[in-house]
Amino acid sequence: MKRICRYLPLTLLLLCSIQLATAQSLIDVNVGFGSAHDKASATGIDQTTYAACSPSTDTTCSPTTGLGGFFLGFGANMMLWKHFGLGVEVAFQPGKTTFATLPANLLAGTTASTLQDRETFADFNGIYQPVNTKRATLQLIGGIGGANTKFYESYIASGSPLGGTNTSQYASSANHFQIHAGVGVQIYLTDHVYLRPQFDFHYVPNLTEQFSSTAVIQGMVWLGYTIGDR
């Protein structure tokens, strides 16, 4: 995932370079708002050993939550021809969400804590526009990329001169390859400013290590600006 995010500026620079060389091409830059969803895994976290366990049978097993919450996105598209183009998108959770709550365990010498997570999807896509009019376009999107889940441990630290303080520290992360497909309708409010409601599907092998399935459903609304004469 770090490599993908590192190459995003290079990708945008490449798109801009192609734009200068191809007078008929268009560049879209956009920001998106929405959410992505996957159900909670049937596997929980043992409060003593932190190993995988079953909340339905183990009394010391804390259940985990599903994927959800607010996602923020940034993207850019390059329409090289009227119906075909390339694009890049990144959608991530700007805030952390609760993944599991772990109560204090005196025997194990642990304090109560909350395991938090934050998800990121990055995609490199091909774009096909079967419908392209002055006021609206229909976009069919497909590509590959990566998914990253970061985990943080949050707890209240005591013994400080200021009293109890909330502390959050990075715990671990998981990276996965993913396949992306989407469909969006780009509606132009002016000659250059548009809104694009977009529905996405991410197939992420091994995501069952964190959530219930390998399928993530995402819905975003993108606000963008088209550079070039349509």
C-alpha cells in the first residue's frame, strides 16, 4: 500500500504530461465522500491471549465490528479518447473506528483498551464511457490496486501528573491485493464542474482475516472539475 500511495504523484504527473501532448484529451480531478461496507467476521479476539476465538462459545472472546463509517476520496481521470480513458482513485477513512473492545484482565495484567482500525483502498483503473453527452456521461470502471487495514490500540493511561490520559498507538497493518469494478454517472453542473454518484465493488482476497468476506461494497459521490474543452 505504501508503494501504491508513493506512485500516485508520479501517476498524476504522467497524466498531466499526456494531457500536454494530446490536445483532444481531458483531465478530471475530483474529491469524493461516501462509505464502504463489509460485515463483521465471525471470529473475535480473546481477551487474555489476543488470539482468534469464537464469541458464540468463548466467554472471554470479544466480538469484532464490520467495515463502515465515513470515507474520503481523491482521484484523477484522463480521457484519452471520447469513450476510453485511465484513472486513479484513493478512498480512505480519515478517522479511526472501533474494531474491538477489550476489557481489563487482572490475571493477565492488562488494562481495558480499544482496538481501532482504519481502511484505505487505492485503485488504478481503465474507464469506458458508452454514453457521452454535453451534460452527462456514463462511466464503467475496472482496475486493480491495493487495500490496507491499519490497527491502533487505544487505552487510558493512569499515573500521569495530569491524571488519566487517552493514548492511541499504532499496533499493526495488513496489505492486500484487490480488484476493483465500478459504475458512475458524471453529471455536469457547468461546462467544467460535475457531480458523479458512483457505486463500487472491491474484491479483496484474504480480507476475511479482518472482516467476514472478500467483497466490499462502496458508494461515493465525487465532486470534480474537468480540465480541457469538452
